[in-house]
Amino acid sequence: MKAAVHPQYFDTKVVCACGNTFIIGSTVPEIHVELCNKCHPFYTGEQRFVDSASRIQKFQDKQKTAALHVTKKKEKEQKKVDNTPKTLREMLMEVS
């Protein structure tokens, strides 16, 4: 085998948000996770919500940010249209 081709292998310490820790093998020295087998609802049988914000709230936030981008885009388009040179006919139509 070639030397210095393979990544370094560690006995990795995995730390869960609930405080549980365990050792696995990995190429990263330490891993932080939100769920493990001690606190995951599938393994514990408890029903609790993991997400801090609901799906509906996340969707509404995305819609608000998208609306801001659309209005900014429209403003830029209007500025571009206003800066274009006008024909003689258009100028006369604005006067009357």
C-alpha cells in the first residue's frame, strides 16, 4: 500500500445533547450529535418533538424572505426601465 494515502483513524468520542457519550471508530476525533439511542423517541417509546420550530413556521419564514427578494427584484427592474432612453413620441406623450 502507498504511504500517507489513507486518513488517520481515531477512537472517536461521540457526545449527545442529552449527555450520553460513547466511543466509535472514525476519521474525526470528536463528534457532537443531537440524538442518540438513549434519547431518540423511536428507542425510548416517548413521544416528544425534536424540532424547536414547527414546519409551518419554517415555511412561513421562507415565504417572507422570498417575498422580500421578489420586491427587490421588481424595484431593480423598474429602475432599469426608467433609465432607458425614450423616443420622441414617448416624451411628447408624457407632456400632454
